[in-house]
Amino acid sequence: MLICSECGRQLEEKEALVHKAADGSKKIICPACFEKLTGVDYRTFAYRKENARQTFFAVLFCLAATGYAFYTRGWEWGVGGIVLTLLVYFFSSKAR
Ligand SMILES: [Zn+2]
């Protein structure tokens, strides 16, 4: 059983969150305290994090495809791929 270091509530392991304080120390806290400390509720936070991860993979995939197109089809395709990668990046960061 874990204990929230902010309010002292007992937490289920799946409920417990690790919050990194401004001084770099890590604390175990509950979702309610997470919201109090960060001003963002945990679902929103998790959603943004997941979204950022998906953007990262999408961009990585585009870069790989760009590199491949560059080597197999020439620099025009490489430039096109970079433009496409930037578009993917901007659209996915705006979708948040
Ligand atoms: Zn708490």
C-alpha cells in the first residue's frame, strides 16, 4: 500500500502517481493532489503525454520514410518528405 505524500491518503498502486517537484525530488501522490499541484487534471495530463508520444512516433516514421525516399528516389523526394514531416508535426501538435 502506498501513501500520498501530500494528503496522506492510502493509495492503490495503480492509482499512485509520481510527481516531480520543482527541486527535482520525486513524490508519490494521489490524482487529486496531482491536480492541485500542477493545475492540470491527470486525465488531461496523460492524454497530452500520450499525444506527444504519438506525435514523436509519427515524426520518426516520416523521417525514416523521408530518408528512404531520399536514397531510393533522389533529393526531390527527400525535400518532399521533410515538408510532409513538418506538416505532420504541426498538425499533431495543434490537435492537442
Ligand atoms: Zn493526495
